[in-house]
Amino acid sequence: MTVHHHVLQPGDFAIGTRGDRMDTLLGSCVAVVLTDPRCTVGAMCHIVHASEPGALARHDTSYASVALQALSDGLRRLGITPQLCVAHVYGGGNMFPDVYRQLHVGQNNVDSARRWLAQAGIPVLSEDVGGSCYRKVSWVVGQPLPQCQPVELPPPIR
């Protein structure tokens, strides 16, 4: 059995089987992890945009609806019914809290992911969203919960 390690960049998604590892770093972006209840198959995406893609971007998985549909389709190809899966949602931070006090990009991304999952009938089992921190999300397919840790990045060089 070959084990794969997927490091997701913004707009990436991955489908894996037991033992595969998936990692991503989030700010205002959102990661959604989908897995079957036995955690034998799983998927992760890194969502950048909450809005619907235009005609030229209809296959761009940086958009929430496209990324989540890609996860759903990938799971189906492996014989997994997405509606029988559970979801974990991470990220959606407000990376500019001094500028955006309430509605911000991160919250829009979280709301978009939650809306899509609800419409698909996929329950959210856990989430770590909001705030103003970066997050590192790591998951090995087979573990019940992804690991989500706050990350302190150094201040920008001026």
C-alpha cells in the first residue's frame, strides 16, 4: 500500500485513502475535510473564494462550490456516497481585524462552505473557524479528527 502526502496550496483539493496525509495552512481561506464514518476514505480542499465563479472559472477549485463539488465527485468515484460522510471545517480568520470589524472574507468563506454542506445534506462534525489567527490543518485518513493548530507568523519585513 502506497501512502501519499498531500500539501494543499490555495485552490487545491485531494482525495485519499487510509494512511494518506493532508496538510494545509489557512488564514481567511477555509479547509473542508470530508470522510466516511469509518474514516477509510477522505478528502480535503482549500477554499479561497466564497462567490460563485464566472464562466471562465467554472472549473477553478479555489471557489467553494467548485472545490466542494470536486470533493463530492472524487468520493463518488471511490464508491463513497458524500451524503453519508461527515465534514470538518477550519479557517476563515479575519486577517485584518483593524480594518474589517464584522463582515470579512474569512466569514464569507465559512458561510459559503457551511451553506454548501447543508444543501448537500452533509453534517459538520467539528469546526475551528473565525478569530484572527493562521491555522495549520493536518489529517491522516483513518484518524477520527484532523489536527488544527494556531500558527504565529513573523511580522512582515519593512
